[in-house]
Amino acid sequence: MEAAPPSLFDDEVETGPDHVRRIPDAERAPVPVRAERWTSLSACVLDAVWSVGVDHDRVVVPLVRRVLEVEATGPLLAETPADADSHPLPRLLTRFPDEQALEAAAQNRQRTSTRGGVTKAEAALRYARTLVTHGVLGVEDLPRLTADPALWARLDRALSRVPGEGQHGARRSHFWELCGVDGSGSSQGGDSAS
């Protein structure tokens, strides 16, 4: 019986039949950690919603910049967490009262699912409205949220109801990571995201 050719998924292949050697973790190059994070909850919402299933650097970052930069009161990215939101959620909801307005600015009409999900613009607006309804308007509200696990849990449950959640709450997990909030509702401080 002839040995199967090496798989494209193998890290390194030794010669000879059925010999595959994995590169030890110590030999792997570390994954670079981003030094900058979003300074706006609006950016975190757009990033989390549009990141599912697309190239982050090629699609998501330019989309967030295209939508928010024109009305941001400061830079959208910074190396440290922002004290004041550069584009608070109420501004996002005022500028984009419906999904068509947000789609036009985003220049993107993707849906949350290929099986008939809502548009990502609609999901982003629902996310923003849910946060505002729970009193979370900008990044300056995150410390209060992380200090109140019951409020965080209620908000997390409400966000889970927005279509396009992804497997195992992938979109919500990414959103909280972008905000610097871990799964228990406590601040991670110093993690990076953009």
C-alpha cells in the first residue's frame, strides 16, 4: 500500500512513508499582538458584527474607518483604552437611523447568514440599540458595566438575541474582547483589539 501524500494542513513533513513531524510550539513564531484598540464602542460594534466570515484587515478595518472617521471626535485607534468615546453609540444611531443608511456608508450589504439572515447593517444597529437601552453609550460606560456582573449578564443575554450570533457566541465573544471585557463581565485591562 502506498503512503498518502502529505496534507496541506501538516506543519512540516519528514521524508519517508507516514512520517509527519509537528513543529513544537516553542519553534513557532509568536502571533503578533495588536498594539492598538478601538476608542469607540461604535467601532467595536461594527467590528464584531462585520468580522464574522470576512478578512479583518482587508474588509473590517477599512469599513469601520469609512463609517466612523468622518464624524469621530478623535482618533479611532489608540494604544491605551480611551477615557471618552470618539464616536458614541447615540451618534451612530442618529447618523444611521436604518439599515439602508448604514449599508450605504459601509458600502457593504453582507448578511449575517447565507441562509437568509438579516443584513450585517441591521445586526449592528440592533446591537447598538441594545447597548443604549442598557445604558451603555460609549467606552466610558464599560467600567460601570464590568463592576456590575448582573447588568453585564442581562446585556450579554440581550445581545445574544441579535441574529448572526455565530457558533458558541463567536460574535459576542469578539465584541467583549474588543471592549476589554472577559466572559465573566470583568475588565481584562490591557488586552488588545482593533
